[in-house]
Amino acid sequence: MDNSCNFDEIYDVGYQPSPSVDQNDQSAAGTPGYSTLSGDSFAYCRTNSDFSEPIDDNSSASEPSPSRWLTAKPGANQALLTRLGGMKAHRHSLDDGLEDRDLLESELETMKEKFAKLLLGEDMSGGGKGVCTAVTISNAITNLYATVFGQNLKLEPLKPEKKAMWKREMNCLLSVCDYIVEFAPTAQYLEDGTIVEMMTSRPRSDIYINLPALQKLDTMLIEILDSFQDTEFWYAEQGSISDNSMRSRASSFRKIVQRKDEKWWLPVPCVHSGGLSDKSRKHLRTKRDCANQIHKAAMAINSNILAEMDIPESYMASLPKSGRTSLGDSIYRYMHSADKFSPDHLLECLNISSEHEALELVDRVEASMYTWRRKACVSHSKSSWNKVKDLMAETDRSNKNYILAERAETLLFCLKQRYPELSQTSLDTCKIQYNRDVGKAILESYSRVLEGLAFNIVAWIEDVLHADKSMRNQDV
């Protein structure tokens, strides 16, 4: 039980810690979407997303070049068929029992059905009106996470069939990345000594860096769950204890602490009288620290991928004409009149008391920031956000709109640091909905679900440690 987490492995696969995340922060206990936090912390639900957008006839997904098709088609097709038909090949190695064959055949048919729906983009008519490929794959990863981990609310190993489903179907979904490549010039030496420059394909840089890191984080999270076997704690359903449980543990069962009404479905961790052993407590703290680092790594990757996504024109068109209208008079007056802007002082004055208020303020600040940036560049008469972004460096830094945009960005950064478990903002949701880059869609959704799983594990460990502390305090 004392397996330690090697944090260096995270850095070996390309992850660098985000400067916006406090490395000493201990995330509060909670679960994304399917449960809530212990205490008064914010609920964590970044794993929830379901975007449906009709395919634009003028849009196109990234595809490998024809030259790659010609050179890689036989081997690539065979590799893909091997992945999809892995269960069928495995079936022939088993006994010819009718029951086993029927079961494997049923699972293979289920896989075929899922990939048919994936390729059709939720358009069963086949008429081309379905969701674009990027959004479809993003939804598929999110739904797979909900299927495998959605009912898992305890510190315990995954069931073998759930673990096999997660590995098998994620391998199939991630296999798309094998065909997302970019071309780079390389020098080729001919027999006569001449040097010829040729274009060769290689994995796209963002996928080459981030995908192995995410796969490593995935493996580490599964290993953390697998380490909780034969534990010194157990779980009791809220408000219900069987007679057998009472008789068998009458001397050690602690009084269940009543949860708030919105958390009635969560199982309650229980420990023996006197608390956990030092070895078990050390194991829990080690795994908590490991999961916390994984959570921050996945969050940093997710934030970087979202930052690289283009801002949809529909979001820019929906922005208010005035940043003051978006923020409100009181916040605007402070940002406009203060000689030395202090975002921390402003947040203290606002006295935010709920996740809903914090998320609403983030949306308003983000909208006002882009409104002022657009106004700062209005003299260039260019409406495209990509062009506006390029022109920001040429803008007069004494411009009022530029100063307000910089202060809004500082306030937004401070908000996200203070409340790192907030749900996706309106801009993040819009980016995912209108994103057409399949590679970014895979990286974003994969990092998002791993971020949620890591946060859950930290929350479950915090619950057990809280139960242990309560039992030890009772004996004092």
C-alpha cells in the first residue's frame, strides 16, 4: 500500500507546471457532476459537456495528405482493424464455449455500433447534417468517462470489465491521432554524396508533446485506484446501516455525520475506533499528493489547449458594445478610477459567496476584456479576432481601452487562481462547440476528464482523512 508516486514521471512526458496554479494548494473534497464537495467548497463539474452543432458545409476536418495515404494505407488499415477487432481475435484463442463466443460477439457488435454513430456524427439518416467530427469525438470521450467512472464514488479499484472498457475504447478513440501529422523538411544524402531536401511527415507537435503526457497521467490515476485494496476503512450509505453491519462493527462504528441535503447520495467513509494506522494514513497522504499533482498537470494542459483554440466569430458578435454594461457600474468605476489597480482588494469587496456568483463574474470580466480589446484596435477597421490579436502589440498602451483590458485580464487571472474548480466559462464552452480541429478536441476532452478524475480522488481521500481525524479526536 505504500507505493509512492514518482512526480518526475510527469515531467518526463512533457508536462510543465502552470504558473497560474498554486503548487501548495490542497483541492477541497468533491466530485464532478455526479457528486458534490464536502464542506463549503465549490462543486467541480468541468467534465460535463455536451455540444451539438450542425456541420458547416464549408468546413473541413484535418486529414493526412494523399502521399501519406499511399505510403501508409496497407499497414495503417491493418493496425486499425487490429485495434477494432482485438476482441474477435482474442475470441479464437479461447475455448469454443458457446457462451463465451456469444458474449464477445455481442461486445464486438456494440463497438461497431458506437463507431458507426461516431462517424455519422449523431445523424442516423446519413444525410450529412450531423455534428462535426471534432465535437463528436469530444462527446464520445466525455460519455465514455461518464460510463466508466460515473458511478464510482469510492476509493476502490475499478471493476475489471470497466477498466478493460476504458482502455479498449480509449485506444480506439486515440488512434485518430496516429494520422494527424505535419510535414517538415529533412536532408537526405544520396549515394553520390549530394544532399537533397525532402518533406517527411511527423506527429503534430501539440499531440506529440501532450498525448503521451496524458496517457501517463491516465495510467497513474488507475494505479492510484488499484492501490486501495484491503483498506482499513469502509463505506456506509448515508442514513442506512444494516443490522448485520451494526452487530459486526458495534464496537467500532462511528456515528455517521449528516451531510447537507444536496449530498445525500454520497457514501460515507468509516474507520475503526482509534483511527487508521500510521502506515495507512501515510499511504493516503502520499496518494493524495500524487493525485493533486496530476490534477494540476491535467488542468494546465487543458488550459493551454483551450487558449490555443480560436475564438469563434459568434462569440465576438455576441459581445456587448460597452465593457461597462457587462461588468456593472460599481466594478467599472473601481477599475477606471483606481490609480493602482488591486484585483485582490476588489474581490474582497465583492464578497463572492457561491460558485454561481464566481462563474458569473468570470463570464462578465472575460466578455468586457474582449470588448475593450476590440475597441482598442477599432482604428484598424479589422473585425476578425485573429487580426485584432495581432494588432494588440501595435496599440498605444496609454489608450483607455487598452488599460481597462489589461486590468480585466489581471482580474480574470486572479479569479481563476482563487477558484480553480470553476466550471467551464461561456467562452470555453463556445470554443469547444465550434472547434473543428480534431486533434485539439481529443486533447481537450481527454485532459478534462482526467482532471475531473484526479480531483475526485483527492476529494475521496480527503473524506477518509476527515473521518480518521474525527475518530482520533473522539478518543482524546
